[in-house]
Amino acid sequence: MTQMAIHLTRKELDTLAFLAHKRSREQTDLIREAVDTFLVQQPARRTDRRRVALNQLAGIWRNRTDLPDFAALRREWDRSSD
């Protein structure tokens, strides 16, 4: 793990110390947890957003009843091209 210095106000430091004592945890653990939570809430990178969007689109035509039989259309097109 890499160390990093952070600047906190007196109020932030006091609150962090109180919460660490109350939860029987180290202040550094609470800071890492807060950073992890913050990073999870950030928008995904473009490639990740694209992957999520494609996964959400998978199967959107599955239960449509208003569409023609594409296999039959393809067979018809194949016959007419001979």
C-alpha cells in the first residue's frame, strides 16, 4: 500500500477520531473505506459504460410479436438471389 498525506480540518479530524473509537477501528481504515465508497460512485470509464450499455441491450427484441419472421424473410431473399 502507498502512503499519502491528507489535510483535514480540526472538525474533520475530531469526527474521524470519534468514529474510529466508536467503531473500534483505525482512522486509516475509515479513510480507505470512504475513498473506496467515493470511487465506486464515480462514473465508469467510457469503455466500461459501453460494455454495460451493450449488456443491457442484449435480448431487447426477444419477445416482440410485431416483427416479421426474419428467418423466413432470409430464406425468401436467398431463393430470389439464385
